[in-house]
Amino acid sequence: MERTFIYYWNPVIHWRVRGDFILIGTAKLPSKIEEIFVLMYSRCQNGLSLEKLQSMEWPEEQEKVQKLFEILVKKNYCIRHLNTPSEIFESQVKFIESPYSEEYFLDAQH
């Protein structure tokens, strides 16, 4: 029996629409996909499997939806695993002024 993976939106990834683009993490996608992206983002909040994605109604062709999902999974914007401590706190580093490296606080010997 094949295992079904459920993907969730990675909570450390932020996105916004800026002009003709959607900025997602470090990716820059054309805003023409905004409608399907927002739907996919919303559906990934509660978990989305590939099978469920393929069976849902979308405002675009299934091929475009599938391609977007593949991009989001490949870039770890939609995930099926826990984030590492480094990934969780990476966006918070800007608030810390410290002479120590990020790894210092994650190393049990310190």
C-alpha cells in the first residue's frame, strides 16, 4: 500500500503580493497565479495531499496547479515534516544582537 503524504504550509515562510509578482520566501512568481496560489496556501493550512489536490476544483488547468504545488514542495514552502530548530528561529535572528554564531545556542556543549 502506497503511503499518502500530507503537506502543510511551512509556518516560517512569509509571502506577499508586490506589483506584478508574488514574493514567497526567496521565490518571485508572476502575480497571474495569485488566485490559485491563495487557494493553495489556504488549503495547505489544513493539510493537502497530492491526491486531494488532483481531485479539487481549481480556477486554472490542473497542470498549472500541479506545477505550482511541485515548486512549493521543492522549495520547502509546503512541507510534510517538522522544521529544524535552525529553520524555526532563522527569521528571528534579526532581533538578536550577539557575538555568538547561531550554532552556539544549538550545541549542547555550550
